[in-house]
Amino acid sequence: MTTETIDTGPAALPVPPAPPEGPSSPWGIRDFRLLWFGRVVAVLAIQIQSSALLWQVYEIARRDHPIEEASLYLGLVGLCQFLPLLAFTLPAGAMADRRDRKRTVWISILVEAACAASFLAMALHGAPPLWGLLAVAALFGAARAFLAPASQAFLPMVVGRKALPPAIAAQSIAFQTGAIAGPALGGVIVGVNVPLAYAVSLGMFLLAVAAFILIRTSGKPAP
């Protein structure tokens, strides 16, 4: 194998070889399979938890307030998750550029798991306060703000340039699968028991954390 040189005068400097582009299919990469699995499981957990939370908030609001006000609290659930997501979008993007992306991802999912555990504890209590549910929903929204940019920036580090386009498509399929199947699955589980839905979400979040921790690729950005 020969190495090209750059003619700079008396001496010629060797040109370093181009970095490997990697395989063309991301499915042959172990770390990508773990990343994809963690992504699917995390999205399913989010959707199942959201179904349980909306149902629980509606039941509590309908019991303690006029029926006309009960639907208002459903909007507050979304607002409490959206405002932290909006507030932390820019700081989360800056962190994804400077900090270890893999660590940011699994810590964010771990915070989401803590939120699921809090929802589960309040559901087992029997009569949780609405403000408590909304406060945990706000923390959950903040965790999602840090999760999204870090996971998007981590994907190119796991796969090479040749596998990046199909990897992005596979990630999109993972999100769509969770977004479609999650509410349906959540509705079935909530019909059985609300605490069970939170427990299933907690288990799925922990599975996602384990999947990302097992990824060997470093998430540290290049200096």
C-alpha cells in the first residue's frame, strides 16, 4: 500500500490516509443495534407514561372540579412539559456540542425513569395532588430537552459516513414505531391498572439506560 505525498520542496510530507467510512449498513454495527433498541424502548415508555398521566389527571380533575374544568388540566399537562422543553432547548444544544453525548443521553433517560418512579409512587398513594403530578411532568419535559440533541449528535459517532443515511432512516422508524404503538399499548395497560402502566414505563426506561451504557463508542466530542 503506497502513501501519497505532498511536494513541499526539499522534503515531501506524507498525506495521512482518509478515515475509514465504515460499513454501508448500520445493522452490522453492535453499538447501533443497542442505540436503536434503546431508542424504541424509550419512546414506548414515554407514550405509555403519557397515556397513564393524562388519564390519571383527568380522573382526579373530574372528581375534584366541575367537568368543564377537567379538560383544562389536560392542557396543563402538555404545557408543563412544553415550557421546560422550550426553556432548555438552547442550553441542551450547547451541552451536546461540548459534553459527552452518550453520558448525556443515558443520564437524561435515567431522570425520565426517576419521573416514572415518582408517578408510580403517587399512583400507589391513591389520591396524589395535581400539583405534584404537574411538577414531575415539568421535570420530565426538562429531561427530554437534553435527551433529543444529545441523541441526534451521538448517532454519527456510532456509525460511519456510509451508514449514516440508513441509520437516520432507521432511527426515524424507531421513533414512529414507538409513537404509534405506544399510545395503543398504553391504553390497554391503563385499562388494567394505572400504576401498572407507570411500572412498565419505569422498566422500559431502565432497559433503555442499560442499552446506552453498554454502547462502547465514546460519546466525547472531538477537541
